[in-house]
Amino acid sequence: MNDPRAFARFCNIVSVVLCTGCVLAFALSFRGGEANMMGFPILFLLAALLQFFSAWQNFRRDIRGRNRKGAGIGCLLAGVVMLALCYVMILCLW
């Protein structure tokens, strides 16, 4: 995407969709007993996707021609931790 406004709009839409999914997974996982515990891995997976998307945003060059590699690496590490937690939760629930 060459247009910065179109990229910003795309980023906002993706962030809203992923955050809404996180909130719904959180609400469903605490709604009732053990039957709804599968919401936790979904919650961690959506959070990891959000972190990877944020890392992609930070690595991409902005309008001024600079990129934020430190923030991107931090988001990547957080995404990997969230994926590991998703895997651990799946193993614990099965």
C-alpha cells in the first residue's frame, strides 16, 4: 500500500477486529465452568496475532522514512510468548 492513509485505515480495521475478538474470547472463557475453557487458547492466539501485526507495523517504514526496529522486536518477542502460552493452554486443556 503506497497511500499512508489507506495503510492507517487498514491497520485500524485489523486492530479493531483482533481486539474485539480478544474481548469476546475473554468474556466467553469466564462465562461458565470448564466447558468454556477453550476460550483461553483462542484468547492467547488472538493476542499473538495482534502482537505480530503490531510488529509488522513497527518494522514498516512510516511517512518520515524511519522505522522502529526496537519496538518491532519487542512486539515479536511478546507474540512468541503469547504463542507459547497458547500452546501450553492447549496441552493443559487436553
